[in-house]
Amino acid sequence: MTIHKETNADITGIRSVEQAAFGRSTEARLVDALREKGKLVISLVAEEGGKVVGHIAFSAISTEPAAEEWRILGLAPLAVAPDKQKQGIGSALVKDGLELAGRLGYTHAVLLGGAYYHRFGFVPAQRYGIRSAYDAGDHFMIVALTGTAMPVNVMMKYAPEFAEAAC
């Protein structure tokens, strides 16, 4: 398996993996919309035998109140082809994506997810008074990518394409 930045040749494979992994087209539409609007900051593909078997996307997150000292990305979505799950592909994509985000100067990443993400250092964001537009409780999580302190008492705002893709 190899991991590389998305290319135009990967787009159809990304859509297929997103749809198969989630059993719906919402996430594929989201990735397409973010791509079309130039909002995919990081888009990595896992490939095996010339076929896309996994994908991870990161897009910029803003805060309210605005805070210039933080550069935050939202991890969404992460998808692995159903027949390739539980083989370390998702973990490799998350690790590579977070590492690249840190190298690009991003200070934090947030996501909506479950206990799976604790292994990468994600903790419930509400510990720091951090909220999102999605009422997700402990499932809204954050990780520091650098030695920067955690934001406190802020609202994390996803790109409008997240709400639009759900429609």
C-alpha cells in the first residue's frame, strides 16, 4: 500500500471508496464540494495495486471568536473500502495526514468521531469549552499538532459545504 496526495486520476476512486465505506453519497458529495471550492487543504489517498482503497480529507476550520494564533483543520471524512478495513489503512492515513498538517504549520485538528481516534491523541473538545455547530458531546474531539496550547471557550466553525452536503 502507498499513500500519496490526491491527483485528478484518483477522484473517481475516492468517490467509490467514500460511498462504499459510508453506504451513502453524503461524504463523497462533501469531498467533491470542498475540492470544487478549493477548500481541501489535505487530501490523501491510500492505493493498492493501482486502486484507491482509502481516503482522508482535511479542511480549514475557523473559530468564533477569531483567534489568529491557531491554525485548525477539520478531519473529515476518513474512508476505507469495506473489504480493506481493519488492516491499518485508516490509521496510516490519519498518521500521515496529521503529520503533514503539522509540517504545513497547522496547530490543531478537530473531528466528529468515536474512541478510535483516541489512539492519535484526540480528546473531547468540551474539556476546553470548545464547541461546534454539531451537538456531538464527547464525539467532537481535538488534538494539538504542535506544542501550542489548546484553544479555550471557542466555537469551531466548519466550511458551509458540510451543511450543504448533508442536504
